[in-house]
Amino acid sequence: MAGTTALLTCLWLVAPGTRRWRATLSLATLGGLVVAIERLTAGAHWPSDIAAGALLGGIAGIAVAR
């Protein structure tokens, strides 16, 4: 979750603001959410694992984008 969130956060911050980019990033973000929900329902991760990974990834993505 951390890697996906880091990549998507960085791309959201540096990608051009065109409709095509925003639509593509929206679909990718939705895909990441679907995987996170699947991991929770499969019992492979705890909710705290998902939240911590998303937080860490978001921080890393912002740091890389800057």
C-alpha cells in the first residue's frame, strides 16, 4: 500500500492538470482502494496496516514530488 500510495501521490502532484491525466490517476487511485479493501476482506492485513501504509506512502510521495 505504501508504494502505490507514494507513486500516486507523487504523480498527482507533478502530473499536468489535463483531464486525461486526472482521469487516469483517478482510475489508478480507485484501483489502489480496491486492492486495499480486498486485502482487508481476505484477512491479509489489519486496518491499521492499510492506514499506516497509506500515511507513509503519502509522506514519501510528497517528499519525492518536492
